[in-house]
Amino acid sequence: MPEAHRPQFRNIHVTQLAKYRLPLAGIVSILHRISGVLMFLLLPFILYLLDNSLTSEDTFAYLKGYIQFPLVKLIILVLSWAYLHHFCAGVRHVAMDMHVGLDKDTARKSAAGIFMVSIPLAALVALKLFGAF
């Protein structure tokens, strides 16, 4: 008796990533990891700048002068977004660890909520950083 044809589900290959449509919760999860790695890798540099800025008023004024460059503002904006996104997604993960919002619909809504909170907050940081107010 021949076996009926059963579909086989396998992991996707790297070449298929461009065609794969990741759910919103998956995008939030990946961005949570990226933001965490970004903050972790830049932490020594940020601590070095903090240490130097606290040594004297002259050093603080010197480092403060660098904030006028657009590239530095962009780096500060990326770090601000990373912190805000990581914090919001972390709150979501803590709620999920307490078995809150694990069903598919609630997980999708909470993932959308992460973007509805972290992106406007990052936009406010950008407006402040680039001199809108």
C-alpha cells in the first residue's frame, strides 16, 4: 500500500529570504535583536565619550561641538531608535513571558503597537536633534 503524498515543511534557504514574508511579530523580534546588538557593540564607545565628557568643562564643550555634524546626529538618532525600540519590545517580551498576549491576534496587535510607540518617539528625538523645537 503506497503512502499518500504528504507535504514536507523544511526551513527556508538563504536564497529564499527575499521572497519570504515575515509576520509583523517576526520583524519586531529581529529588530529587537538588532537593536540589542547595536547598543551592546557601541556601549564601550558611549562609555568612553561619557568618561571624557566628565573629565573637564573644556572636554565637554569639545565633545559637544561634534553634535553639530549631521553624521553624528544621525548616529545619535539611530542609537536613540535602538534604545526606544529595544525598550518597547522588551516590555512586550516580558508580558509574553507572563503568558499575556500569546495568541496570534494579540501578538500581531502588540507587535504593531511597538511600532506605533517607538517610531513616533524616535521621530520626536529626530525633530529635537535636528532643531525643529
